[in-house]
Amino acid sequence: MEQSRKIDMLKVLDCERKIKPVIEEASKVDPVPIAEVNTIFEGETSELQTTLKTIGTVREAKAQPVPKQPESKAKAQPVPKQPESKGTPLLEGKFERKTTISLNGPRGIAIGGKGSDMIIAIVECGAHRVQIFRWNDLRVLRVIGTGKRGNGSQEFNCPCGGVVIQGEEIFVSDYNNHRVQVFNVHNGSYCRTIGGDSSKLSYPVGLAIRGDELFVIEYGNKRISVWNHKNGTILRQWGKEGKGDSEFAFTPYSFLCLAPNGELLVSDSNNHVVKVFNPNNGQFIRKFGGGDQLQYPSGITVSNSHVYIAEGEKSRIVVYSLSGEFIKTWGSKGKGDGEFDSPRGILFVNDQLVVANREGKQNVQWFL
């Protein structure tokens, strides 16, 4: 009797093994009918059939269909196409054109106007003046400064490259006079002076502008100062000499610029890095460069996708992403088209890169 039960149990297990795939397949759409179980295993002992019916009943109960869930609209929709990046293309560094007029130590460049009225201003440190050209054909429109050293309202003493244009005004760093001079960009007439006292503004170099705020690199004080350029008052300052995140080792060739995302980028030249700050409070955000990637950064400009840096000592352009990832370099030292000799001022405009070549041919070149 005991032996018979063992045999029946083995048969039950064997039957369960055989019926399992049938149940699983059928239960995908309908409950498993007991009749189907009985049909498959006709001829088995009555005791075994009873057992099988029990198994089928259990399976049938377990196989009750799950109520159909409403189809998720999210799953039904195709994967949405990602919008194309609005970032500007990475420039290849292809030489496009250059200035042909004689320049003496070009350091800084700025753009103003629109369309056919677009102009480019070039600061000449060696000639103590600013020349303003028409963008399209590079015809000289006017000259600001006498061409000689001086401290009068229409004179400069080594303007080191800081220059910006806002509306009808052009702002120029007057390095040895410890001031920033403001002129009417259309006729060159003097408007006003910011600073003039070395205890408040010491050897200004790089400039950036946002609304009524003028951001100035002070080489003498190794700090950044922010001025209300309308009334000439100091709004805030940060930095001191050193190697820390909010410390600087500026040179007379240090520049800064505001990025499209609102951040302030500063070339900390003798620390061999670019530092990024919140311009509203001077809070340090991040830095990049150093090592073999970047040495003595000078001019700096930003598209909405990339950071372009003039590396004066190696006479080349270094390119980073906005987040600070190194991308590539281009250029080499020389006097030919597309070559550099101590590039300083640099500006991204109209999907082109404009670079001031301080030494050698002393020209301004355009790249695509």
C-alpha cells in the first residue's frame, strides 16, 4: 500500500510537471479549465484524476485573469526626439582675415553696433590710443587718444587692453593712470572717469560690463572690484594676492568676461588657471586649467558652448567646455596668417574668434 502511494505521488509530480507549461501558456489570456486538465490525462487512476482535478482547481484559481490596466499613455508614445543643441559650433581655427593697417602693441578688442553699423575697437598699448574701425571693411572711423603718454582727459598712459562697449559709450583701462576712462564711441568725446586714485583703483587691466556694473581686474591690488559706472562708486570687491580659490596672481595681461549663463570667468595668469565666480557676491564656483593644458592664460571669451583662451607664452588658443573640460588647442608661434606672437585680447562674435596679436606682426586676426 505504501509503495502504491509513492508511485501515485511520483505520477502526480510528473503530471504537474507536464501540465505546468500548458497552464502558464493558457493563463496568459484565460483561466485554465479543469476539463482541459482531465482531457490531457485521461486513463489515469481515479485517485490520480481526483488529485489532478485538485491541482487543476488550484491552478484555475491562481490563473484568474488580472483586471486589464488602462494602457499608459507615456508608454504608448514614441520616445520624444531630443531638441538640437542650441550651442554654437566649435570653431576649427581656420584663418579668415586680418587687419592690414599698422598697429603698435594691440592688446584689447571690443565690438559695438549692429549690422552695417557694427564697429570694432582696438586698444594699442604702445601707441597709447584706441582705434575704431568699421567691422565690414576695417576702415578707420576715428581715433581716441593723442598717441602720446599723458594724464589728461583725452590721453592714456599704457592702456593695457581692458575695453568694453555698451550702447554709445566705450570704457578703456588706463593702466598707469589708475583709472578707467569713458568716451562717446561715435565721436570720441570724453564723458567721465572712474577711479583715478591708486588707493581705490590700482593698475586696472581687464574689464567686463553688466548693466550699471563695471567689473575691473586690479593688477596692483590683486583683486576684482565692481563699480557703478554711472556715479563712480565702489559696489563690492574680492580677492587678494595668493594661490587660493579666491586669491589671484594677476599680470598686466589678465582678462575677464561674463558668460551667457551669468558667471564671471577670470584668467588668473600666474596661477595658470581660469577661475569662475558668482558676479553678484564674488563667491568662488570652480576653476580649470594648469599643468600642460594651460599656462599663463591671458584674453578670455565665451560662446554659449565653449571657452576660448589666448595663451600668450605658447602663442596658441586653448579651448574648454563651459564646465571646464579641456577640448583642444590650435595655433603656433610665427608671423604668417593664422600664427601668433603673444596673443592677448580675444573675442567671440558672429561665430568668429577675433584675436589681438601683441608682438611680431602686431595685427588682429579673424578665425572660423
